[in-house]
Amino acid sequence: MHVLQIAPPWFSVPPTTYGGIELVVAQLTEGLIRAGHEVTLFASGGSVTSARLESVFSEPPSTRLGDPWPDLEHAIAAYANASSYDIVHDHSGIIGPALGAMMSRVAGMPPVIHTLHGPWHHDADQVYGALLKASPQGLRLVAISKDQASRAPAGVFIEDVVYNGVAVEDFPFRATPRGTSGTLAFVGRAHPDKGPDTALRVAKTLGRRLRMAIKVNEPAEHQYFDEVLRPLFTGQDVEVLPNASHEDKIAMMAQADALLVPLAWHEPFGLVMAEAMACGTPVIACAMGSAPELVEDGVTGFLVPPGDLSAFAAAVDRVGEIDPSACLERVQRLFSAHTMVDGYLEVYEKAIARDASRQVLEVPK
């Protein structure tokens, strides 16, 4: 099978710092190649891959994140030769999948799979609904959690759910049960949805050291960091790693007693939860979005009511009850790169078979 993987243009694959989507694309690409498939990766320059790499930009246009013009240029180039592949798998924002859906009307165009890496909101509901109405056979949507799939608007069909995966063997597993006096960790964007302010308040309540690998890149993130987070650092034992490398982030989670995930939104997946558990580190998360699918309450961490600071702090004090081996086993079973690759291969094969059947039915008599 010859697969075209389309990554977003904003960061390299794999990412050097922030970039959960790009990390997933890297793991999927390498896994497909190991499984014997031919893969072309359309991503920004600077990407490192075993696939054939094609790019529009010699360097990722990260500073223009959200600007539609680089996204459009990237999508047009990516789909220019799409008919030469057996399957197109698009991980980018709405511009790429929209183009793919419209091109599905062209003879010889392969099925287009689109992974929904972002949340549902009014604009997404409207645009995906319009796309599927205009081109019912042109786009197969895959969700990254059951919770995300359940939030799809009426009329938007989700082809399947495939969990994101991590290369478990690349993570430093620490078999020692965690304690009640070591450091705590937070990994995420400087954004209220991720709850870094809550993580700071929980650590301060417990008198615990907090290490934060936090993305501070876009103007809104800088503003939130300066106006909301920085004042909370006063009188607290906190270490901030802005825009930390992937390696530093993983080392930090492996050394921590727990990863704090105080979500304030319906997170579609939350890769850091799987990454922490791969290290044997318990996860304390708010019970919303995909968190209940990733964290098995009382086994690989604890789920607490959103906004309940006392419950969150109490759960952190119980991390010694968690067996690190149970955390690793859950990731190996549900959230490994191997499991993800198998899931997508099944999606690809079903799409190709369905497309072939449809073409046979449409042949005029």
C-alpha cells in the first residue's frame, strides 16, 4: 500500500519541542514503513523520516501559526499528485481535508482519511457538516477518543476511533512506586484550558515542588503566562521549562511522583497522559474529555471532579497506591504506536474496499 501522510505545516516531524500531532504522525509513518508499506510524508522541511519527504517550506512557518495562507499553500502542494497513492491520510487543519473532499469527485482520486485532532466547536460543526453533505463519499473522519466521537454534530459520521500511540520502548520506565514528597509535573500549553494555574495551586497547597514544561509561543500564550501564571510563582517552589524539548519533557515526567492534568475542557486525547504512564508515572486528571479513557481510576492514577482543588490535592497524596507496572501495561495495550498503526491499517483497508465497491456499482451498464 502506498500511503500519503499529510502533516500540518507548522512544526517539523517529529517535533523538536511542542507538537503532539507531529509526534503522532512520526510514529504512524515509521510504523507503517516497518509494516512493509510505502509512505510519502508531506511535512515542513527539517522533518526527519524514513519515508519519502516532500515539503513546500524549507523551515516550519511556526510564527505564522493560524495564518491561512501557509496552510493553503501546503495543502495545494500536498494534494497535487494525490491520485498516485492508494490512500491519503490528512492530519492537518480544515483547509487540507476540505480540499481533499472536493477533489474526491475527480476520477482516480483515492479515499481521504482525516484524523480529527482538534475539538468540536460551532465553526467545526458547520464546516464538517457542509463538507460531508457536499461530498458524502469524499472524506472519512476518524476520532482520537470515544468522547470526541460522541460530540460530533448530527449528520457528521465518524468512521472509527483510533487512539493516538506512543513508542513505548523509547520511554524510561521507572518501576519504583512514587512517593509523597518528590516533585510533581505539569506539561502543556500556557492556556486556561490546560489548567496550569490549577496545577500551581495544587502544588502550593501540598507544599510540593512543581516542574512545568510549558509551551509559550503565541501572543495569547505569552499574555496568559505573564498575567496569570507568573504572579502565582511567588512564594512557591516551581521550575519552569518554557518550550522544553521532547526529551526534557519525558525525563521530567519520569522523575515526577505524578503528572497533574487539571483539564478545563473536553480534551480530545491528551498524549502527555499516555507518555507519563509509559514512564510508570501516575496521572491525576480532571474527569472530563478523554481523560476517563486514558486513566483507569485507582489503577494508573486518579480522576477527580473538575474544579475540585481539594479532591485533586487528596488524589496526589495517594499516588503511592499506584503500581507503575499497571501504568505501563495500559499504555502497551491501548496506546502504543503498534496498536495505533494496526488501527489505521484497518481503517485504510475498509476505505479502499468500500471505494472499490462503489466504483463497481457506478460503472454504467
